[in-house]
Amino acid sequence: MPKPALKLTAFLCALILILAVLPCAAQEPVVDSPYAMLLDMKTGTVLYEKNADTLIYPASTTKIMTALLALENLDMDKECTASNSAVNALPAGHTNMGILPGETLTVRQLLYGLMLASAGDAANVLAEEVSATMSDFVNLMNQKAALLGMSSTNFVNANGAHDEKHYTTVRDMARLTLQCMRIPEFREIVKTDLYVVPPTEQYVQERRLINTNHLVSRLKTGQYYYDGATGIKTGFTNQAKMCLVASAERNALELLSLVYGASTVDGNVMNFMDARALFDYGFTNYAMARVVGRGTTVAQAPVRSAKDTTTILLEAETDVLYLTRIGEEMGEVTHTDNILQTLKAPILKGDVCGTSEYFVGSVSVGLVNLVADKDYLFDPVAHILQAMGRFFTSPFFIIPLIIIVACLVFLRQYHYAKRRRRREEMRRRRAQQERDIQIKF
């Protein structure tokens, strides 16, 4: 082989080896839909966004807000009777669960209908149960949106029916959903694939409510099912097109994806396809690193009146996790402890005795409770001895003692000076007497 060819071959081999060992830069996900976002649910860190602040129509993802207000204001087992207005005000063609005027269902049943079957009649019944009128409920929706920082959102109904004045943004919907996912009942509802409502006095058949989110449920199609999917809500109107707010969890990493304005491409429903692509990107490129583990001894502190010890060990009550990019090293971990000033036995295992704030570099990544590592029993002998020790070292003992000692020293000095003056006076008198005698003789 000619020398130039050998050199070229060697160069190409070296280049291939170099490229093989270099870390590959993560490519952003391919998202067909015009509006999208991916974020870590534990920290709120945005991992990907596309037109996240553009005004959009939320369609039935509006029902996330309706569910939040129902959960905050109503008992799950409260019975609700549907009014004529709640049932008949639903726009033609809007999805429903067939609620009849005068029919009674529980808040729980209505919430499953709302979030799984996207039932607009359930949204209206819940709205009227929370507020006196629909307009009052809409006002409540907008007040809640303002409290959550949803500054680009305006609601005009509880079910998501299209209206030019009913709008939001992807970022605002992310704020709303993160709030909802802090509620255990909400999480339980949105991850359910099938819920059965038994017959009522007005409705003689059972209702089988199948989740419209195909990432969670295989009951209608298995094409879009996603391993680890945990919710949350679909939406559709002609103007909003297909929408999806979805969540998924793997290996302690919990992601939230939002896709709006999606279409169908080559037979694929792109809100589901885009959500899957976003999740794949997140789980491939990010992980949750454990900053401190549950049960790890973090600090120790003095304890009073405890049997056989004067020190208590404090453990982290929960894990503190930190979002990292796979392949990147986590920065220096430090923590600042805030322990209760007085710890006194008895203290039981798991009792909260303080907190610890953890930092990666200069960034605060979590606040964890510090709890007792075991039971610390009360010891009356130690209690008495330590109480005596505290008394004899306290200002209530030391300050009077100093005053008494100072007074004793002062009195001693006073009497010493007085005796010295008396001795001097006696010497002076004797000297005077001796002078008087000498003069006389």
C-alpha cells in the first residue's frame, strides 16, 4: 500500500477512536407540536421548551384547574346532585359521562369522570358544588390562577369549551399541574386506567370510565403506552387541536411533559408521540443524584436528662435528590444545620429535632428534617445532676456568688484597714507618750 494511503488510513482510524471516546452531546428531542415543555417535577427545572409563553387554548386540560378547586373545597365522599343547568349548559359534542338532571354522584366519582373520561358534565356539577354559580366558580378559577403565578391565563368556563377569552400558556399550565401533583388523591386519579361507577337511581347501568390518556391506558390502544407513565390529562377542540399534559417516573426521576396544538402525522397522534419523545430525552440524559440518603447520620446535639448519654444522633428523615445531567459530576455538597436549642429526654426514634439545608455548590437543593436515630429514655438521676450542674453554672448562681465574694473581700479589706489605722494610732500615742516623758526629765 502506498505511504499516502497508509497515512490516510491511520488518520481515519485515529479520528474514529477519538470520536468514540468523546462524550456525545445530547441532542434535543424532535417535537412536531408547536408548543411544548419538559421539566423535572421535583425541582421545577425546565429541560426543554418550545414556545412555552405563547398564548394557547387549553381545551379540556382546563379540567386540571377544576379538579384542583374541587379537591381543595369538597370532601371526596360528598354527594352532589346534578342541576339542569349543569347538564344542559354543556356545549354540543363535548365529552360527557351521561349525567342526568337530578342524578346524585359523589365528588370522587365526578372527579374520575372529569379526569379519565374528560366529562364536561362532571366539570359543571363540581363547579356548581364548589360555588353558588358558574360565574362565581370561574372567578375562583382566575383567583387561583393568579395565586399560582399563572399571569398569562384567563378562564371563562370549567370544562375547557372553546372561547376566544379562554386561554393560557404552556408555562402557566406547568405551574398549575405541579401544584396538583402535590395532592395524593389527584395523583391516584390521573394514573388510573379504568374506573367503574355503579348504577344510580336514575342511571341503571354501570359507567366504565376509560382513561383517554393512552400513555397510561392500553384499554383503547396499546400503540402509545409508555412504561412509567403516571398521568395526567388530554384535551381537544378544533381550535386548540390535540393537547396533553403527561407525567412519568423512572428511577426516582419524575418528569412532566406538556404538548399543545398537536396534529395527526402519518396516522400517529402527535401529542402522544411528542410526549413520548420528551420523556425519552429526559430519562436518557438526566438522573436524580442522591445528595443525602434517608437514615444517614447528619449531626449530633446535646440532650438533657437522657439515660447513659448526653448526646443525640440526628438522621435525615428523607432523601435529598438533585437533578444531574448523566455523565456530569455533581458539585461540592455542603449543609447547614438548624437544631432545636433544647433537646430533653424522653425523645423517641423519628422525633423531629431540627432541619438541615443542603447545597450543591451555592445552590440550595433541599431542606430535610433531622430526626432522632433511636429512643432516648428519661433518667431522673441524670435529670437531677444535670439540673444541679446547670444551676451552679448559671448566672442565677454565679452572679450572686460574685457579689457575695466581692462583699466578703470588701469587708475583709475594710476591717484590715480599720485595724491598721488603730495600730498606727496606738503607735502614734506611744511615741507621743515617750516624747512627753523625755521632756519631763
